Amino acid sequence: MAEYTLEDNGERLSAALAETDIPGLKMLNRGKVRDIYDLGDRLMIITTDRISAFDVVLAPPIADKGRALTQISFFWFDLFKDTIKNHLITGSLEGIDLQDGLRRHLEGRTMIVKKAKPLPVECIARGYLVGSGWKEYQKSGTVCGIKLPEGLDLADKLPEPIFTPSTKAEIGDHDENISFEKMVEILGSDMAQKVRDITLKLYTKAADFAREKGIIIADTKFEFGECEGELILIDEALTPDSSRFWPVSEYKTGSNPPSFDKQFVRDWLESTGWDKNPPAPVLPSEVVEKTRAKYIEAYEIITGSKWEY
């Protein structure tokens, strides 16, 4: 079991905690950020403070990042509840046998969820021309094979959001963009169309909501699963780790707008000359603090609530 060090007069656990080995519980999976435990008829998903870039887990973790991501997901799950069901049962740890220090650490960053059969694709909605989409557009005028109008610039808003699915890569590999036709082969026509439609519906609803709050959601990734014969939303929802959030006040075309995520981390890593193979350089405290502040700022703007952890 990992060692837990109390800080802030015992009110918060050390952000140096990178793992959450829990005695008596069966771990199903440890990803770059999340730890998943089997509770029998339910799962427990813990969003840790681990942070990754270029597919490498970095050190030190970002304090409160896991809580911010989890609380943002809770907000969107509630907003979408009349559009699609989700896997969340509760964020409470009541009834789970945990030592006090570990319980305090896990509060706010843990989801108890239904067991669902995940679809073997990731569902991406893009509303703006950026990232890998911009690179492809410059070469071929397309994004993931979808033809776009000529003359678009970096960070331009697309005429309408587009759906660009991808495969789910094994740990250490990269997701691979696939065509909608390939997705039909994987899921079947009815499910593929249903997933495409709900992805674009959720993205449009979220983008309209966030724009009023001062945030542009340039793109986002959803994951879906099947539970008791229904399609439900699983994993996280519209967090800075699964989406590009841009401040409306700083948005302009022709350049990459600043984002509410780990861009400070990526920029610093790029400046070091690191070859992007592990081990990565240790993050300086200034980068860690700026990154933490961005995650919390995103939480406060989207939810309209003051950060209280």
C-alpha cells in the first residue's frame, strides 16, 4: 500500500500520492490517470492527481486535478440527465471500508458507477479546426477524411460540428482515427448512427452552455457503454482532459488559443529538448501550480461554484 502523508493540518493529503492501492479491494485497471476497482455489482473509479503528456506519466502529480475532473464530470452528467443516462450511481464513499486518511484523499475524486459494456470506439466531436485536424486540413482539405470548405484558418469554427470516431488503443499505443463506415462495421449501422447522433447532440448542448459562461469547447471525446440494454454515457464527460477549452476573451483565429488544461506542461516539456521517451523531466513547481490553477478555474467557470477542497 502507498504511504499517505497528511498536510495542511491534516485537512488534505499530499499531492505526491500517485497510486491508490486499497487493501481488500480488487483492482481491475490502472490507467495513466484513473484507478478502477471491482465492488462486485459496481465499479469504483478513482481519478488520481497523476498527469500525463505525450503518453508518459509525469512527476510530480497536480494537486486536486483528480477532484476537479471528477466534479466537472458530475456537473455534466446532471446537465445531460434528460438527454442520456450515465453510469454514475454516487460520489459518496459511504459503506466502503477505508482508513480515515485514505478516505479523505478519495473524497471528491471517486465515482461509484454501474457496470457497463464499453463500446470499442471513442466518439469525438469537433467544432473548430485545430490540432491534428488542422494538420490534415492543410494537406488535404479534410479532417478525418471529411471534406471541409476551402480557405479555413487555424482555430476557425467549422460550418457545423463533425463526428470523428477513433479506435481505443492499448496502453502505450495511440488511438487511430477511423471513418464512420469503419465504425458501422464495428458497431453495426443502427448503433453507429445512434452514437454519432448523441455525440453531436451532447457536444452542441455543452458548447452552447459553455459559450455563455465564457468558454469555447473546441472539441471533446465521449465514451459510451451498454447497460441493461441501454446506451449510456460512461467514463468522464467534458473535462479539460477530454476536451479543448478556450477562453472566449482570448479567442482569435490564426493561432492556438490558450487552453484550460495541461498546456503549461506540454509547453515546458517541449522547451526542455526531452525526446518524449520515459523517464520525463520532473515538472518545476511553477508549472505544477499554474496547471493546477487552470483546472480549478475551469471547474469554477463551468459549474458556477467556488472551489472548496
